Amino acid sequence: MSSNNFKKRHRAEKRFKAYGLISLVTAAIMLIVIIGSMIYKSIPAFTNYTLDLEVNMVSQSLDTDIEEINYRGIVRDSFFSLFPEVQDRSEKRKLSKLISSSAGYSLRDFIIENPTYGNKKFYFSVLFTDDSDLFYKGYVDVYLPEDERRLDNQEIFWLTKLQSRGRVESKISRNLFLNGDSREPEVAGFYGATIGSLITIFVTLVLSFPIGVITAIYLENFAIKNRITDFIEVNINNLAAVPSIIFGLLGLAVFINFFGMPRSVPLVGGLVLSLMTLPTIIITTRSSLQSVPPSIREAALAMGASEMQVVFQHLLPAALPGIFTGAIIGLARAFGESAPLLLIGMVAFIVDIPASINDPATALPVQIYLWADSPERAFVAKTSAATLILIGLLIVINLVAVILRKRYEVKW
């Protein structure tokens, strides 16, 4: 009988291990499928097709202010010169829609940086619109009926003609990595949103880490155990499980409506995310302090150390690995949040790169949300690319937590 029971336990153990292995393999396959799908969808976002256009600046007067030159008209005339057969105004209007509306601004910025080209004829690369770019990348089905395509037969003919002349070139998309948001998919980038997220997280770290650690130390070592402290501890544990959107509503009501702070700035975003991160830091700090062996406290007290010296010279250094890990995990969660930031106005359309905590900004998760909601097909690839960047940053943050824990971990 005992032998049968042993065999049953052995079979049950094997089944349990098999279930665990199947779960791990399934999770790994799903992760690979999701990441692989994002990588595949993001491929078009990392390149842009450009037109090598001969720009004629010779006719510009040397007395004209560089910033007052009609760069858009110069780009348009240079582009029209490639199709001298196109004379009708409506066809010219259709032809001009093949290249990005940012071409004039790009030429202006180039001339301002290189004023020696202000009275010359030279070749300059301009971006195509998102529809033209997708055509060259093979994402436009030319066999569909004309009324079901974003490009008609005439526009496809012009684009094919440009490519046959050798004027079309594929380049790495610098805009994706160096620009802020834009209504034009070919110009939009996630650099501004990434900087906004980093500034917001910096504000969150500066506010939440010292307050959370000091609060945990006080509750764990100095606070008198009574109903008030029990009530505070229960509420801290409950706040750790509150949905993040509630903190967004709190930030909207307190920081914006009551204190009158500006919307869509990293300072307010950092304050809101600090409220969300504080419970996590407090709980993990208390757990780290509790994990320190009591013998360290007893030995320090036996040597005549005060309670303050015991905490800050013995317990806190020993608990730092766990404190760092909890704080970074809390910040990583805050870094990936979008719901609370949406409610405080960080969903605004921001083109400029933020430089301080009071500059208008958006965050990378919010940028992903905005692009995912955009109707242009080119934003699908940019959404996937920005998601990969966000996942990469979160992996780096969690990797830092693991490294810090391994570096400072103490074996008891």
C-alpha cells in the first residue's frame, strides 16, 4: 500500500513539473509571437524613401533675409521641373502631394545651418509623403481597384517614373529617433516623448524615493504601534492595489484644479506618478528592513549604539539591495503608465523637445496611444517601433534593478 502511495506521489510530482514546463514554454512562445509581430510591423518605420531633388537657389537675391525666402515654392518648382508635361493646375496640386509638406522647412533649416548654399544650385533630399513612402516599400496593392487605394493610377505612374530615373533612395529614418510628434507620419518621431518620460520619471524618483524610504523607516522602527499607525499601514497596502487611473483623477483634482498647476508638464506628471509609486516603495522598504537579521540590531544596541545609529548605520545599509530593487520596479511601472497622464493633459500634441520640468511634454506610453489612434497607415509601424523602444527601456530599468541587487546583496 505504501508502495502504491509512493508511486502516486511520484506521478503527481512528474505531472506538476510537466505542467510548469508547459506553462513556461507557452509563455515563451506567446512572448516570441508578440515581440516578433511588433518587430515585423515596425520595419517600415525605420527607413524613409527620399527624393534627390535639384534645388535652384541662384535666383535668390543676396539681400533677402534667409528666413524670409519662399522655400516651399523653391521645392515645389524644382519638383515640377521633373515633370514638364504636367501643366494643369489640378494635376500640379496632385503632384505636389507626393512629397512631404515638411520639405520646405527642411530646406530652410539646411540653408540656415549652411548659408554658403544660399546662392547655388545643389541636390537636396526631400521626404515623400507617407502614402508615397508606403508605395515604395510595397505596402500599396496596385492591383486593387483605383477607388480602394490611397494613390490613383496617375500618382503611381509619377512615382514609378521617379524611381526609374534613379532619384529615389531609401535611408535610415533619422526623424524617428530625433524628432518630436507631428501630424505627418514621415516626420513624426518619439524622441520628444522619450525625453518627456525621462524627465517625468526623474521628478518621480526625486520625490518618491526619499519620502518613501523615510516613511518606511519611521513606520518600521520609530512609530508607536497603535490604531493610528495600523490605519496608516492598512491604507498604504490598499493604495498599492488602487488602479492607476484613480491617481490621475486625484492629480487632476488636486494639482491642476485646486493648486492651478499647468497641464501637460513633467512636474505634474511626476507628482502624480509619485503618488502611485510611494506605496510600492514603502512596502518594499519595510520588507527589506524586516529581512535584516535581528542579531544585527541586538549587537549594535549591545555596543551602545542609539536607535538612530542602529537604523542608519546598520539596518539601512544592509537593506539597500531590496530597497533599490523595489524602488526601480516601482519606477518601471510608473514609466509604462499612460492612464494617469492622460487625465492631467499629457495627451496634448507636443512638437518641441522638452528641456525642463515645466515645458509642455508628453510621455512615450501616451505617444504610443496617440499614434495607435491615428488613421494614417504609416503610424501603425511607428506605433510598433515606439512600443519596442518602450519595452527596451523597461528591460534596461529592470536589468539595473537586478544588477544593483546582485552587487549589494548580503548573504546572511
